[in-house]
Amino acid sequence: MQQTLWLRQLLGYVLLDRFDTFRFDTVAVYCGWDGQVLTWPLPDLLRSAASGAAPTLEGLRADFQKDMREELDHYAAWKERERYY
């Protein structure tokens, strides 16, 4: 489980871009101990991570947004209060 936390966090950042503002098509990780950058095209990563048919990025983003809506709204309200009060 511990080994996949970084990958889940990285994919979470991709899913937070719900309007595809940054047009992510690849994810990358820098491995400092080897001085290498590992890259994966998102479609390949989604296909290999799926137990069945590969989900679409748009569908995952919509599901993620729906599941996180309350928490994201709470955070946005907190930041607004912090900014204006």
C-alpha cells in the first residue's frame, strides 16, 4: 500500500484538473536516487490500472469531483473567509 501512495497522489492532481485546463496527457516522477524521470502516458496508465475496461479520464474526473464536492466546497469557503475576514 505504501508504495502506491505517491501514484495515487499524482493521479489525484490530474483528477483535480476537472476542466482539463492543463491538458495532462502524461504523468512523470523524478527518481532522485537514480537521476531518472519515469513517464507514463495517461491512457496507458489508466488501462494498466483498471481491472476491466479502461475508464476514461473524463469519467474519472467527474466521479472524483462528485465524491470530493463537499470537501472541496468546504475548503473553498474556508479560503474565502481567510481571504476576506
